[in-house]
Amino acid sequence: MNEFDQPKILVVDDEEVTRLSLAEILSLEGYRVASAGSGEEALQKLEEETFDLVLADLVMKEVDGLQVMEAAKKLSPDTVVIMLTAYGTLESAIQAMRQGAYDYLIKPCGAQDIVASVESGLARQRQERRRRELVTRVEEMLRALKAQDETLVAASRGAQLKRARFLQAGEIIVDLQKHIATLHGQLLTLTPTEFRLLVCLMRKADRVFSCQELVREVQNYDCDEREARDIIRVHVRRLRQKIEPDPANPQYILNVRGVGYMFTSPPHPSKMVG
């Protein structure tokens, strides 16, 4: 497995010795590891990049492990969260699991227990991702069948409809079959979430999507508008950094204040390429 394909883990603990020890144990197992010495630093890192797993101390000053977990889950619902706790806060750790944590480890914990919990959490994550991919494929097949039915109806009236493989807007071209996108002929490095977000917006250019609609379309996840806004804002910002000539003054992905986002391409309207 390529180094950059290895799961990325964020270790959060305000005790330096514990934090360094955990990071070293996981690094030796081949994982890509980042660390944060406080809950506040963890929130900043979560805004900057996506992690597959977060290993967080439950009790920290200012921002605690529960708040870190809440932020991680908002930004990426399938992030695995494992809590570190002392015997005195065991009840809180159990409560954390009720709120979405995958597991908890009682400090001090051995390297074998840490690695086993991490491997188990990531295995469940992979299984859940495969399940969602299967559901998505089935939904796509159903949509394709529906589209074919509509094509047959139209053909009976003399129309010939052709399924399109590509989406194009300005210098952005998306290959729906290969799940890749290019800008000025250069391949864009997009995460699966960013790719689905771009496709969703381009397919219905000039239509305003609410943040709830985008979360439902892109992540197959229902939430309230406030939570959806927090989730989508981060993904839109990252996508703009990759496709916009000037992310601070976007041309493609526009914010419609109080409503949501829309995709537009003034020089060349979004079109389907056969």
C-alpha cells in the first residue's frame, strides 16, 4: 500500500508524554499520524484536513474530547473516534460511546490494546464505506434505469436521447465514468466527497442547493440546516481552492446568502458532452 493510502490518524492529548507515545506507536504501525496538544488545536487541524480516525483524551481544558468528537463527526460523519479516559471518568467514556465514539481505552493503555482498537475501528469504517458505496451504486443503477425508461418514452415520440459521460463548465471537465476531473487539462486531486459535490453542483448549474440538500446528495446523510452548513462550508472551501482561479473571489461555486450554494460558469454555460 502506498504511504499516502495509509489511514490518517489525529492524536489529541494535553499530556505531552502520552501524546508522543501514542503517535510513535501508531507511526510504527505505518499510519500517517498528526497530533494536537489541546482541543483547540485539534479543532483547527480538523478544519484543515480530513482524518480517518481521531484518538482523543476525554478530559482536557477548554475544549474536551466530546467537543472534538462532535466537530470531527460534523465535518466527516464516518470518522472513527476512540476516547482515552482514566478510571475516574469511565462513566463519561461510556456516555461518549452513546454519542458516537467507537471505543474507549483506559489510561495508561498498552501498545497492543491501542493498535487493536485502532485496527478494529478502521476495519468497521472500511466495511461501512463499502456498504455505502454499494447503496450508492444501487441508487445510481435505479436512476439509470429510470433514465432509460424516460429515454424509451421520448424515443417513441421520435426523440433520440443519449447518456452523457462528461460534464463540462468552462475549463473544468468531469469524466463521470472514470470519476476524474480536470482543470485546464490538468488532473485535479479531489477526495470522493469533493468529486461528488462538484458533480452534484455541475449537473444542475445555476440551481441553488440548500446545505441540507448537498449533504444528502453528497454524503447520503440527513441533518439539520445548521449542521449541514458547517459540514458543507468546509468541503466548498477546499473545492474552491482546487478549481477557482481566485478562491477569495469565486467564479464557479457561488454562495447565495441565507440559502446555500450554486454552480455557474459565466464564460461557458455548463453542458453535457456526449
